[in-house]
Amino acid sequence: MPAQDRIQARPDSYLKELRADVRAGLTAWPKSLPPKYFYDERGSELFDQITRLPEYYPTRAETAILTQRAAEIAQLSACESLVELGSGTSAKTGLLLRALSSGGTLAEFMPFDVDPAVLADAMQMLAAQYPRLRIVPFTGDFERDLGAIPAAAGRRMIAFLGSTIGNLEPAARSGLYRQVAAALRPGDTFLLGTDLVKDPDRLRRAYNDSAGVTAEFNRNVLRVINRELGADFDVEEFEHVAVWDPVNEWMEMRLRSCRQQRVTITDLALTVSFAAGEQMRTEISAKFRRDGIRAELAAAGFRTQRFWTDPDGDFGLTLAELLRSDRARLRVPPRFGEAR
Ligand code: SAH
Ligand code: AVI
């Protein structure tokens, strides 16, 4: 079977949730939309272009760390199964797959993403480059579907690269860490990429590039809503805004309405008004500090084994080991054969 045919379509829950999120977000004050809806075929392609922009340093910085540390990660994790959340093109993951394959442990790779189109592209590349690896793509939402990942027989590592964790609010981040912990067994590992706090001017440039690709990426959420929910957003009448929030230490992307306008979302039987200049939040991208990452992971039962940065100290990569399972936290005795 060709690799791309193994990709599941988006589950029905995607559309149901999109409808609920759009209704909630557009009837709230201030208006907002969740960032996961950027990613359809075009959104994933635009993100891929972003990773190559001169202003967008995170992908290059994380690649530098992985290039230097992949062998050490492979040795410390000794994993037989690797799950990658929000895997996108899995371009950087090749560095890990090569190290894990030459370490001789890895048998299975599961790229996990909300966008089936990007999974299909990734599968084409991965199947050609790693013909002996069992690749099991998973279309799903990492905030709700982690429980559906089949249990692994041997050691597992879950990787969450690119600082996509920063697109979640703090409460959602802790929820995700707890779900990651529940999908692992003690001794398994979690590899987490996080962009670090730095000069706000550099951050503003990274999120407002001179070629306007990030602006197109931002507006893509409106195109998705037009197509999926029969809405009539006049996409060009919304302007890209990127601001640094020094209190929360996150970048915020917004869309500013260029004029007073009304938008109808036919499938929701909803009409909303935008005032001239009104701003709607479409993404946060939190920036992290070393101690904060360690503490957030510890609260979910992880012990940080290693923390690396690139030579410029722009980006952090943490390898953490799960110390105790959810069952242990709930004081439930381990199942037979669970302890290692
Ligand atoms: N990991 C890659 C891609 C990062 S872009 C890298 O480091 O370059 C963020 C990716 O996460 C996209 O591919 C997007 O489709 C996916 N994504 C965003 N929200 C998601 C969610 N809730 N569940 C699953 N995947 C999600
Ligand atoms: C996927 N995520 C980590 C990117 C980020 O940097 O927050 C998405 C992005 N938004 C604007 N540029 C890139």
C-alpha cells in the first residue's frame, strides 16, 4: 500500500470542535481563535516556508542542537518506539531517526499531527528514507487523542519539537504534560523543544517577517473557516499583528480588522461584527526559561536528564524521564510487569 494511503482522514470530531471553537471565539470579547486551525495543506506549507525565513531562528537553532546531540539522545532513551507530536514535515526528526536506527533500538515511528496533508508529505519522505522502519501515521489532536495511541511493547520516547508547546496556555500545557506522562511508563522519555526568552525586537521580527509569510500564515485561519464553515471573511481586510507580552512572556499573533465589517458564518447561522481596528487573538507563542521548563515537567512526574541549548542560547531541548506513572500518582498498585 502506498505510504500516503495509510493516513487517516480528519476525524468527525475535528469539524465538531471547529464549529464549537469558532462560535465560542467569535462571540467572546475580545475575540480569539485557536491556533490549531492554521494547519490545512496551505497552512502547513506556509509554516514550512516560515522555518526557512531569515528572521525565524527557532528551526535552525533546534536543528543545531539535534545535530550535535542526536547520538546522546538515542543512547539515553534507548527507545524502540518514537511518537512525535505535531510532527509536521518531520524534517528535523530525521536526525533522531538516523541516530536511533544506528543505535539499533528503534522499531517504530509514529508521526502524530492534526493535518493529514502534512502527514502524507512526511510519509512519502520517511518511507523512502527509512524502508526498514515501521511507520504508523496518526491523524489527531494532541490535546484530546493521546489516549488513543496504542501501548508500546518496549521503551518509548515522545518527542514534541519546534516549541509547539508554547502555543498552549499554561493550564493546557500542564494538561498536555500529564497526558504525555499517561502515555508513557516509568523510565520512558519525553523530548521537548522550547524557544527561550530573548530580546523582544528579535522576537517581533521572527513573528512579523519582511516577506509577509507569517502574515499569510496568520490569515490562513480565516480561509479555513471560510471553506469549512461557509463563512465570508474578506481575508485581505484583516491585518497581521505580532506583539510581545512581557508579563506572560509570550508573543501574541492577532488579526486586526481594517474596517468596520460584518462576517456571516453560514454553517453556524451566525453573523459577527468587527469594529474598525478591532483585534482578534489567533496564537500565543510562549517563550521559556530553563527553571520554568524543569518545574512544569517535574509537576507532571518527569525528571530532567539533560537540557541543551544551541550555541547562541536561543532555543532549549530537554530530555526528561518519567519517574512515576499516573497509577503511582493515584496510589494505584502497578499492573503486573509494569515496573522496570
Ligand atoms: N514539529 C514541526 C512542526 C511544527 S508546526 C517542527 O518542529 O517544525 C506545528 C505542527 O503541529 C503542525 O504540523 C500542526 O499541524 C500541528 N498541530 C498543531 N496543533 C495540533 C494539535 N492540537 N494536535 C496535533 N497536531 C497539531
Ligand atoms: C508551530 N509554532 C511553534 C510556531 C511558533 O513559533 O509559535 C508557529 C508560528 N507562528 C508564527 N510563526 C510560526
